[in-house]
Amino acid sequence: MENNDNNIGSTFLRALIKDQVFWICIALIIMIVVFSIIADAFATGPNLFNITRNFSFIAIMALGMCVVIITAGIDLSVGSVLALSAVVLGIVMREGYSIWLGAFACFGTGLLCGLVNGYLIAYVKINPFVVTLGMLSIARSLAIVVTKNAMIYEFGPDEDLLNEIGGGATLGMPNSVIVLFVLTLFFIYALNYTAWGKHIYSIGGNEEAARLTGVNVNFVKLSAYLFSGLMAAVSAFLMVGWLGSVTNGIAMTYELKVIASTVIGGANLMGGAGGAFGAVIGAALIEIIRNGLLLAGMDPYWQGTFVGAFIILAVLVDKFKITTRR
Amino acid sequence: MSILALKSISKNFGAIEALKNVNLNLDKGQVVGLMGDNGAGKSTLIKIIAGVFQANTGEILYNDQQVNFSKPIDARNSGIEVVYQDLALCDNLTAAANIFLSRELFKKFFYIPFLNYKKMYDVSQGLFDELKSETRPRDEVKLMSGGQRQAVAIARTKLTEAKIVLMDEPTAAISVRQVAEVLDYIRQLRDQGISIILISHRMPDVFEVSDRIVVLRRGSKVADKKISNSSPEEVTALITGALQSA
């Protein structure tokens, strides 16, 4: 959580040391330094451009995911929702409709999936793991149905614009990274400086207390899944433009990377803790480990081991922190 | 003058009759002690007044007008505050965030509303000072003692001009000194003309601050009398059923 301006000096330092995101940032800096030394190609402009673009798609989804996880929920369906939104975008544009209509259909698909998830979880009160596991299967299957299992590579009259938005750059920054930057600011604002944000945290802390105090728990929970679905769709829109084609296999198992990013960034699966900035840093860290090891000449088969070990290590640091404080 | 009147309130949870035809009057500035064994329906009654549950039959008159609170925030906005048995606090939030939960304060910055943390900390500090509590507004509730948590729950009821404060076992989990402080606070509220319903298992506490005592047994009201006309022995007998009614 953000520290208030009055928390200066030693109070601020103490709060910082307790914060998992702070340690993850330190780890990130150390890794960047180490990889810069051992791999010549790491700290080059083109590689940094690639790293930031690669992690931006995951990080955008991690923003939505962190909101869900703070409410003590989970959204396993984001990879499949991305795929369904992506193929809907592809089909609408292939049929000659404008990019605006394509974007509308793409974001609408993500929101609709989020609405179904959120409604079943918040109002029908089915376990989020079960609901989103079902959606993971449904959305992926629908993506295969609507594409008839074929690749889409023609996007009608606005194809160039689509490719430019997703794959292009502005002022030397990949467009997807700029979108990520704006969305991160928005989520930091929403989680820390609005009543909605406090309500998200309160639900993860003590849902019954939040309800008794007057928080509209069901609606706030629903909104969390809407955000998660929408972020998957935003990521889909950018990713299709970057790839220049789309298949129904896109973003397979991305939910695991997204959840891992969020958890590394300080979110607690029990709810009540986490943040937008942390989720983005978590996503960056995973990509840097992956990219750095590759450039350092490590056999890519080892990547999963390193990333996995880091996930556990990050949470272990958090656990250690809690036990020493008590 | 009656500020709250419950008229033949009944509530079932499936086949279980939690409350049967309960009538209850609460006057302005009055403290009513509500007693009964576990499962007698005390908390259910409180939650019906607070808008958490809705009665199956019966009506509630608040300031002589019929009300039907469908959610807790409706009751809160009408001036009915509750201190719940488990205090209903979010451990992961600060004291101030708990006090202002669903009543947040804002400031505008370039037309964009931001939570006004400074104001919320200052107001919370003022409330804790009034309660003579050393609880700090910026501390997270999970690091607090029982008494401090109690102070947060009570401070929340002081945030607005409450007319009725419902307290469900406010003295259950705190030290002897803190119990005296809570009882003092109840007298303070009463002197300001606020009406209170106090649920407690601790007979001495109830007899110390209440004007009237109401006893529930298995969902029915079995006694409703002035505290001066009753005694702890009589109330114990009423609670257990040794005495049928009084």
C-alpha cells in the first residue's frame, strides 16, 4: 500500500523494509546488474525494448488479477479469455469491420466473461477456483469453435492500424508498454485513493465485516472479475497487433504466469494484501529471469526451475517477515 | 418518547424459529440490557434492527415511522450504529480505514477525487482522544490488542450523529479496566440522549448501566422490566427457564 506523506524518516524506512515489493525491486536491480555483466547482449537497447514489450502483456493481465486476488479470489480463466477476445477481434476485423468495432467486440467479450465469472462468484456464491476453472475450459473451447480451428491472419481495412498499435512504438517505447504504464497508474489510483479500492482490500481482510459495515460486497467482487476480464481483452488487442495473426492456442497457460507475477509482487492468495505496482514488477522479474538466463547461455529447459524457485522464495521472504514481526 | 418500536417481530431460518412475536420499545436516552442464553435470539434481534436480516413478520417503527432496512448501510445512514460481537474489523486495514469504511472522506485534485488520508487520520485521532484510548489511527488492526480493537469498533459508532447504538457483547474479550471504560462510554452516550441496546453475558455490567432489562428465551421475550424491579437472581432464573416469565 502507498505510504502517506507524513510517514517520513525512520517510519518510512521501516515500512519500506517490511514491504515485499521493496525487496522484489532490490532483487530486480541486482538481477539486471548481474545479467548486464555476464551477458553482453542483455543491457542493449533492442533487448530492453523486447523485454519490456514481452512482459507488458502479462503485466496488464496481472493488474486485473491482483485486484481479484486481493479480494481473496482467483481468476484462472485469463489465458482463455484472452484467446477468445483475440479471435473475436480477428474475426470481426477479417469480415471487413473497422478496428473500433473490433475493439468493442474484443473488450465486450472480455467483460462478458468477467461478468459471468463475477456473477457466479459474487451472487451465486460458487467458489472462484471452480467458476474460473470452468471458464478456462469454456472460453478456450469457444475460441476453437468460432475459428473452426484455423489461423486468422487477415484483418481487413484497418489491419495496418491494428499492427501499429500492438507492435509499434512511440518515442522509442513499445506501445504496449505505454498502455501498461497508463493502466498501472490507473490501478494504483483505484486501489489506494478511491473508496472502491479500500472496499477491495476490506473484502479480502474480512468479508463479513465489510458487509456489516455497509460495503456492497457482491458488486465490488463482481467488479474485480470485470476488471480481470477487461485486462485480458486489452492484452489480447495489443497481442494480436504485435503477432500479426491469431490462433485459438494463443496465451495458453498464461494464467499461471499472471498469477505468479501477482504473487511475486506481494499479493496473498488468502486475500487482503497486494498491489498494482508489485504485480507489474513481478511480471518484469519473471521476464528478466527468462531473458537473462537465455542470453547468459543457460539451457532454456532450466527456465521453469528458476522462475518456480523464485516464486517460492518471494513468498518465503514474506512469511519470514510476518513471523519476525509477531 | 419511543425512538424505536419493534412490533411482533418473528424470524425463521428454515425450520428454526429464531424470534417469535417479539415486541420491544426503546426510549430516547435509554439503555436496555438484552439478556438470554446462547441461541435465545439476541444477536438475531440486533441484526434485524441493523438491517442485516429482515424479519419474516412484524414491523419496525423508527421515530414513529415504519422502516424496512434492506442492508446495513441503510440503517447506518439513518443513525443506527452497531458494535458487533466479533467487532467486524478488517485486520489488514488501518484503524482509520476501518473507522471510515464505506464512509470515506475525499479531496479533489484537478477534479479527480482522492481519499483524504490526512483528514481521516486526524478525525480518527480525535475520536481516540475522546475515548482516552492510545490507539493510533495509522496502525493496522492486526497488530492491536483486544482493547485497542474495541476502541476502533466503538470509535466507528461516534463518527456520525448516531441515535441508537447496538452493542453485542462489547465487554466479552477485554480487560477489567477496559470494561469500566466501555461502561463509562455507554453512560456518556446515554447522557447525550443516544439510546442503547446492550447485549452481554456479564450480569454485573448489565445491572450497572441499564435502565431496563429484557430477557429472551428460545426466541420469545419472557421479561421486560425496570432494572430496579429486578435482580440478578431473577434474571438468571428467567434465562435458564427456572422462572417462566416476569
